[in-house]
Amino acid sequence: MAPRKQAQSVYQLKITLRDIRPPIWRRVQVRSDVTLGHLHWVIQHAMGWTNSHLHSFTIRDIDDGQPMPDLGFDELGLRDEQKVKLSKVIAGEGFKFSYLYDFGDSWEHEILGEKVLPADPEASYPVCIKAKRACPPEDCGGVWGYQNFLDAIQSADHPEHEEMLEWVGGSFDPEDAELDEVNHLLKTIPHDTTGFEGSFPM
């Protein structure tokens, strides 16, 4: 079998969780020949989500995602993300689009195309080169729920202090982006993510 052709370029993308201060963001580099389906997994693993909810991309007023007619979600009208290559939708440096995760908590991410770079034949992609602050816990109630969660765990006098600490597993450091763990997970993402179900820490 012939070796897979190497991508000629990579995109450097900044993924920022909207409406949170101080900001939570990741700077990643991904091959230009991967799909939006692949980028979905890059975002999940780079940010620290667990792929427990629905998601969608919005690019030039077109919504892409994972069509699930068998589960009754065909009314969302999503274009199949596995059929859309990044090189066909990212217009170059400065191009922005959106990624929405968890239609209940509504975690909105802005994705900014910072640079188009020549691919390093010795490098492994995707890779996260910088990260700021920890991902909020799943199901914490969106932006406002996350702030309430932080208030509770950071104040021993808060009436929900013990309950929230127990819920999150005993401790939570909002400043720790866990960059090493992020890059370990990114290495598990195959080029073709059709059928991929993710790799998550135990």
C-alpha cells in the first residue's frame, strides 16, 4: 500500500471559548487536508470536552455536523462534516468560524485561522502549541453555571462548596490547561475519523 501523501500545509488555529473571562483558549496546528469531522475531535481533545453532546460548525451561514437521522435529528439539516475538508472552507489567515458544543449548555467557540504554514515532514499533526486555562466541567450549566461553580469551589463559606467539590471529583484547578495530556490525546486521532469514538483519560 502506498504511503499516505503528506499535507503541503497546515493551519494554525486559535480556538477560544466565547463569553468567559479570563479567556479559555487553545492554539493548535492541523493538516489542511483533514475534514471538519477531524477538526471536531481536535477541538474536543484540545479543549478537554468528552464528546457527550451534540455539536455543529457554522461557516459562512452553513451548518456542518454529524447527521443522525436514525436518532431523529435530521431536522437540524446539517451538512456531513466528514465530507468537508478544511482546505475547502478556510479562506486563509484571519478567517473565523464557529463551533457549538452541547446545545443545552451552549458552549460557543470562535475558531480563528491565524496562519497558513508549510507542513513540517518531521512533525506530527494535530498538535497543541499553547493553551490557557482549564476546560469547564461537562454539564455545569454553560457560561453562567461555570461562574457559579467557580464561586462555589473557591470559597469554603459558599453553601454549595462541599457539594460542588464532590461533584467535580474532589478538586479542580481552573488555571491548569493540561497541555501534555492534550497532546497525548491529539496523537490518538486518526486522519480519517469516520467511526472514531475518541480517546479519553480514565
